[in-house]
Amino acid sequence: MKKNIFAGFVFLALSLAIMMPQLVQHSLILGGDSLFHFNRFLDTEQQISHGNIQYFISTYGFSQSGRIVNALYGPYVAYFNGLILYVVKSWFWYQIVSGILVTFISGVTMYYLARINRVQYNYSVFIASLYMMTYGITTWVTNQQFLAWGAMIIPLGLSVATRLIRDPKTPIKLLEIILVTSLFIETHVLSALFLIIIYSVFFIIALFTVQDVKRLFKYLFVSIAVTILLTSNIWLTMINLYKDNHLLSPFQNKLPLQTGMVDFSNGDQLTLMLLILFVIQSGLLIFRVTTTSFLTKIVTILGIIILLSAFPLFPWNSIFAHIPATGIIQFPYRLLPFSEALILLGLGMTLTSLTAQKYLPQIYKLIMFVICMVSLTSVQHNVYNAAKTWWSNNNIIKSTSNVTYTLNGDELRKKFNSKNLTDPLLYVWKPTSDYVPIKKDAVITHPYNQYNLEINKNHTIEKKSINGGIQVKWVSKDTKYRNIGVVKYADTQVNINNHQANKNQYYTTNIGTIMIKSKVGENSVIITYHEPAFMKAALTLNIISWFIVIFVLTFRYIKALAKKY
């Protein structure tokens, strides 16, 4: 227990050290995905703040456009982040707190993975520390890529996968696989898809190693059924939306080899130190192939294959073109965190077998400490470079790709430093148009531009969040149609001037924004979202199921403590 507590302190100290360059500069990092996620979490923060919960449509974030985002992008995690923002009430402190949280948890989960795979204690702390400084984790700090939230719990997924081979008597622990898989789906769906593929590889191997195949399949089907129940809020929402709407797909990367692979010139993707360690582990596997354990071989070989697939060696352009479903990956470098976790685990297992002793010589500890310090210096350099943009004279936005802003420099800094969390996002935004309801046969050449014009730059109307929806007001001198900057899904309800709207009073554009036929004088429109009864029942059941799981976990933990003391 004392060793585990000490390891926790190491990970916390390392998390603080990673965040220190940003903390010292007191800088906000407006990275590639910052503005998208800021809007997501502003929406949930304001819902919490005002007690006005609207699970589906955005009534505060995304220019109060009524679009569905959080319900498809990890809704519970979005509310968790909204709660952090509600507590700290500052975009700067939100980044600091969430950055510490992501890096710390990644260290804890990697340490757990190492220990249950019988990696020696010092090596476990070593590889967990290295994992905290990999691109998959630090990209949250430097770019706010949500990939990091999935990478943070990858070791938990691998703990389930390795058990399939490590423990032939009990290859599946029901509560473990159900909770871990559900947590992945609720956090980052793309990472969950990758994890399920890895599960499949280990499961196929387990068919030849487990003692009771029938029991293995029984537990598998039970875990699938319960996981479906616990994640019903995600997939039922998707089914309902796609059933009744034609949604605009996220960005399609047609040239992944040019814009989606691991780039060695980009020092924060794969550091030289980590690459050297990966080469060493590969060499040790080759030269000790007869003495290396079967599980060590599997995790290392699988990690190397995934790592190579993130390099421009695979024909990803052709794969994306001929198998459109693979385009969901968008950027193959997203596979990197899985390979890093697997190879680091393999390294820890190899080092443990090479030095089969409880207490390591001090020189070994010194070498590991030096490697960690070199890696930390590299990461801090990346964080420092990302943070220093904030204090530039003109442009304070680290990544301006597809970003629109009407303020910059000192004026924008003042907005972000104010206590009003909403205000700065009115002056800088990224017009991502994922999952807006488009017309079925519409050809939208530049969806970002159209979204920008119809929603973000539409300042001719006044919007206000009301209980469960959005109220739009404007004064008109004519009876022309007015774009109100709110999108309409099949279950979106439109109320015009206190009456349920009929089809003659409005229509929607190619990207789903509502065009209202004005009346002379003051106009008022209320937009609400009324999900089907089965969705309400499913969400209620889902929340109850999670409360039951939390209760069971708490009960088991208290019971375990009682036995110990």
C-alpha cells in the first residue's frame, strides 16, 4: 500500500511538472480542438449553473444553435468537464486542472496495467511515468485533442485484454470488462472501436489457451449485454438521430498519408528517447525469443504492428478510398497511444524477466530517472512553446486553421481573462459542422463556410436560453423569411409567436438552419427538443443502471476494507 501511495505522489509531481510551463506563464493554449471543446463544456457548465439541463441540443454553447453535439461526444464526460469549469470558473484554471487530471490518471492506469501483469515495482513506476509523457496524453495539454481522454484509460482496456491470456482459469472478470468497455464508449467512441479490435485479437488467442471455452463465451455474451445497457445513451441516440435525420459527416480525410501520419519533424508526436526504447524492446524480443514469455511476445508484436501502421508505410490513401468505413479513423496517428502502451508494457515485462530480483541496484534506478528527466524536459519544451503564443503581440491563437475571430491580441486576452465564460467564445470560434441535419440530396461544397455564415456570423437576431430550449427574437419591417441561426432535427419543435408552427411558416436550409416567415413588428420563436418516449425511458434506465454499478462498486470496496482492517 505504501509503495502504491508513493507511486501516486510520483505521478502527481510529474503531472504538475508537465503543466508547470503553462502555469508559470499563466497562459491559455488555444490549440487545434480547444474552441470546439470549450463550446461543449461551456454548454454543460451553463446548464449546471442555471439548473437548466438539456441533454440533447446546445442551448448555451455553439452560438446557441440548437445542434446536437454532447449527446454524441461522450455526454457524461462532457458534464464532468462542465462541472470542473463550473467549480474553477476560469478557462485558464480549467486547462490546468484538466491537464493535471488527464496526465495523473494516465500514470495511475498504466501503473495498474504493469502491476497486474507482474512487472517489477520500479519498472512499473518507470513505464507509467513514460506513458504520461507520450503524445497521446500530452496532446490534451498542447492541443486539447480529446484523443487524450481515451488514451488516459487505454491501460485499463489492455488490462482486460491481457487477462485473456495471462489468466487461463479466469480470462474474463465480468465487472472489470463491463466497466472498462462502458467507460471507453462513454468517453471516446473511436478509442473504444480500436480497443474492441484489440480485444478480438486477444480473444482469438485465448480460445487456444483457456481451460473452459464454453465459460469464456458465456461471460463474453453477458458482458456484451450489460455493456449495451450501460452505454444505451450513446448508441440509442445515434440510432434515433440517423433514423429520422440525414446528418452531415465529420471531416473526411481523403489523403491520410499526407496529413495524418506520425511526423518525425513534429517532436511532440514520437520523441527520440521513446523511439530508442521501442527499438531496444524490439531487439530484446528478437534476441531472447526463446526465453521471452508468450504474453510479452504478443503485446510487443501487436504494439509494433500498430506503431508501424501509424507511419507512412501502410497504403492508407487506398484503404480509405476502397473501404470508406475506415475513414472514421481520419488520422492514423491516432493509433499511436495503443502502440505506446503495449510496447511500454512489453518493455516492463522484459526488464522484469531480465532482472528477476525484488530490489534493483541503484544504477538501474539512476538510468530510469535520467530517461524520465530527459523525456520530461522534451515535454516541458513542447508545453512551453504551445503556451508562449498566448503572450504574442498580435495573434494569441496557437492554431488558427479554420478558426474565425473578430478579436485577437490584448482584446481577446481580456475576454478570456474575464469572469464571463461565454463572452470570449462570441469573438473566436471554429465553425465545425459535424452532425448538423442536412437535406438528403444537398451538395455542400464548403460546410464550414456555410455554417459560419448561417450561424456564427448571424447577428441579426437575439437568442436567449430558456427552460429546456432557446428563444429567438427580432423586429422586422417586412414579411420576408429570416434565418434564425438555429438548426432543426426531426424531433426539434418550433413555436412561433406562442403557437405551434406549421409548415407554411418556416423551412430549413441545406445545413438545417430554420428560416422563419417574419411578421411586421416583434417576432418570437421558441425552439425545444422533444425526444421520443422510448428515448426518455432508455436514458432513465441508463442512469439507474450506472447508479446500481456505482453502488455495487462502493459496497465491494467497503467490504474489502472491512476484511483488511
